[in-house]
Amino acid sequence: MNQAVQIQDGFEVLEEKMVIRLIVSGLIMHCHISGVGVNKMAAFYQDHQFDLEELINERVEEELWDENGVIHINADSICS
């Protein structure tokens, strides 16, 4: 399914997870990235921002989110 995805720059920290906000076809959604220590999140985001955006777009296209509309990504899947 082709859906318009807008990914906001930057991230927030929620319960020790990196959270990226995105808008999909007018709906606000979130992507939770686990597996990154809070003190390393800024460097991880800077190093992997475009990889994250690509993965988020893929997950949206495949409609891979939980019942709350949250996309989950483990940092290990990007670093491997």
C-alpha cells in the first residue's frame, strides 16, 4: 500500500526508548527504537538517521505496526 509518510527530524526519549514521530496519511504514529542506551541515542540517531527513515518507510509500506500503531525497531537490526 502506498502511503504518504512524513518523518519528523529528531527523537524523544520515552521509558529509555528512542521515539521517532511520524505522520502517515494524516495520522500521527510513533516508532520505538530499542537497544540503544540513553547516553548513546544522539550519536546513534546522527549515524543512522537515514537507515532509520528507510526502515520506517519499509515497515509502513508493509503495515508492520502493533495494535497501538507503534512501529518497533531494534537497534541491532540496523547495526548488523
